Amino acid sequence: MTRSGVPTRAERVYSALRADILAGRLRPGDRLPFTELSAQYGASMGVVREALTRLAAEGLVEAQPQYGFRVTPVSAEDLRDLTEARCAIETLVLRQAFAHGGVEWETRVVATHHRLQRTPQMAPDDPERLSDEWLAAHRAFHTALLDGCPNRRLRAVAASLHDAAELYRSWSVSLTQERRDIPGEHRALLDAVVAGDADAGVAALTAHIQRTTATLIAGAELSDAAPA
């Protein structure tokens, strides 16, 4: 950002690339050639490289020696590892949020849930793709759930794992035909927060995380190794 608060060109390209990956417009495993991206996003190759380097640090893209960058491929093995890590870390952070969050935390959770509930889940121009607005509202809700935890490092680790899961979450709809009661899963989390029931909250969050994994592995025929 500039001092005036206006995003720089590098910020805009980074944000646009990130949104395209998380929304599935750039698919896992897709090559990311500098020349094509420079033309598509109207930026120099240096700016594109900077954006891709930031996305690589987030785990959304990966660098390949002699081949440049590609969107991070998906695999069953990685998804299982990610799910195990999320269940361990996010539930730990959520328990601390229940212990320390207070009424302000509860209010943020209620407010972000209301926005999520009122945001259309699927893109109006593509009913098989999650909308960018819903993805943003979903992230805000899950961020609010964990923001009651006073440990900033734990929150940062949880946020990083949640970001890594966005790629799988976006693809859990487009790669499978199974439909879940996702609003019901979010309602269970909200109800636990309002009731102050940490055990119910942890159980609901664990089930919520694990359902995406089960849906993808069962319906998308993910391999146990990422494609070369």
C-alpha cells in the first residue's frame, strides 16, 4: 500500500492473482507463464514475479526450477496432512477464544455470520463456482471465530493453514457433485459460541474441516501424490 492507502500495482496484481486461484479460475497445477500473466493483468514481469513470490510464500503457487511457477497441485496426501494440522491448531485456538474472547468476540462472530448467511454462495455467472464475495465472507467468519484467542502467533499459524485450505475448499464444489449443508455447519459453530460451549464448538469445527476432506477424497478421485 502507498501512504495514501491506495494499493500499488504490485498489490493489485497480487490480489487479482490470489482471487483467481482461490476462485478456481486458475486451476491447481496450471502453469503461470510470466508473459501471459503480464498481458492478462497489465503489469511488468517484475511485478508479476513479486506477486507470485508472495503467493508461493502462502502455499498457493510453487516455483519449479527451469519451468517458472504453477498453481499448487492438490493431492489426497497433502489434504490429509493439512486437515490433521488444521484440526489440531484451529481447535486449540478456538478453545482459547472461548476462554478469553468475551462479549466483543461473540459480537464479531455473530456479525460475520450474519454477513455470511446473507451472501450468495455460488457465483451468479457460474453455479459450479463459489462466489468471491462468499469466499471473503467465509474467511471473515472463520477469522472472527479464532480472533478471541490472545496468542497472536497461534492465530497467525491458524490463518496460514486456513489460507492453504482455500484452494481445496474452492475445488470441493467444482470437483464433486456432493452438496453439504454448509450453512448448517456454520450455524452449529455460531450456536456453540453464543452458548459459550467450547466442547460443542471444537466438535463442530472439527467436523466442518473434516467434511471437506472426506468430500474431496471420495468424489474427486484425488491421487495420493501431487501431479508432476
